[in-house]
Amino acid sequence: MNNDILAGDWKQFKGKMLEQWGKITGDELDVIAGRREQIVGKVQEHYGLGRDEAEVQVRTFEERYKTADADLKKMCGHCSTVHAPTAPCPPK
Ligand SMILES: [Zn+2]
């Protein structure tokens, strides 16, 4: 099991998490430091959710973030600039 799935870009994740789950504080996220299990635990605790529900929220968050991240970082094979693969190439 990879419990540090969020650890790579933790600083970026942290900012997004503060937006997503406003009840969780920055200090708490510092302690969590990307440990997935604890993130699920905090979401449960602060929002009074069941384990499964919190898990779904974290997974949805991860997937959205990862997709966005992958989109942003892709170097286009057509125009050699970095843009979302779903977006059209920028005009030259
Ligand atoms: Zn392009």
C-alpha cells in the first residue's frame, strides 16, 4: 500500500486541501505531511463523515488534482510548449 501517495507535491496539495477542506487547519496538515491515512482521518473527524465517505472524498480530491497536474506538465509533441493535452496548441 502506498500511504504517501500525496507526499510528492505536498506543498501544492496542502494549499489545495485548505481550499477543499476549510475546517482542517494548516497546522494539522503540517503534522499529517501527506500521510494519506491521516488525511482521511481528519476529513472524517472534522466533517463527521463515515470512513467510506471520507475515503471517497480524499480519492476524488487526489484524482482531480493528479489529472490537473498531469495536464499541466505535459510537453506537447506538436508545438513543443507545455500545455494541457486536451487544449488546442497555442497560436504561433
Ligand atoms: Zn501543442
